[in-house]
Amino acid sequence: MVKKEAGKIVFGLIAGTIYVVFGLIQVVVGLGYGSGWTKAIFVPSDIAGGLILVLIGMVFLYGVKELNAGINEGVAYIYVGILLALGFTAIYLLIMGADALEAYAIRSEDFEDWAPLDDMKPGIYLGLLPFAALLAWRHKFSLKGLSRAGV
């Protein structure tokens, strides 16, 4: 394990595990095995969304595996996992915003009783952890290295 990357290893392990667990729960609910407690944590019946969460979690966990093996490039998987998670969080927030416009601005009959919690998904609230990591490591996300590499 690379000592200077210990924080990223811990973050990747926590984020990866959480994303995989919530993704698997979402897939199971999508297969029809949901119960009341899954509604309490805003897990919808969405197999594709669950598989995306599992994929994001596996990217984090693969980065942890690489870093534990002493391969410094594993940190790139942690960064890509952060960007993937935030990308899907942004998509879900855009969908929620569009539904809010349908409900409140256009006053569509289909969204008459709509509330923001109707669109809440794990991809939204799980995105808080990668967002915090992005803020903590924001100086690592730059295009400076690309200009020197000729890209």
C-alpha cells in the first residue's frame, strides 16, 4: 500500500462498498423483491440504475486493489469513480429539475401530486460522498498534465 494514498484507499473502499451494496439492493428491488424498508431509503425499482451503481462501486474497488498492490495508477480509478458518480448524480438532478418544471411551471396533469422526494434515488444522495472527495482533492483534477503530454 502506498502510504501517501492511504486516504484515497479508505475513501475508495468506503465509496465502492456503499455503491455496490446500494446497487445490488436496487437490482433486487427491480426484480420484485422490495419491501417497506427499501422505500424508506428511496430505492426505486430500477435494474439499470442499480447496475450503474454497481459499476461505479467496482471502479472504486478496483482502484483500491491497484493501490494496495503498490500500483500508483490505481488512484486514477478512484478519480474516475468520483467523476462517474458525480456525472450520474448530475443526470438524476437534471431529471428531478425537469419533473419540477413539469409539476410547478407547466402544471402538467401527470405531475399534479409530484414532490421532489418522488424522484429521489440512491445515485443522488450517494453523490454527496464523491462530491466531498472532489472538494478535498480538487487540486488533483486539472488539465495541466495533459498540455505537457501533448494531448
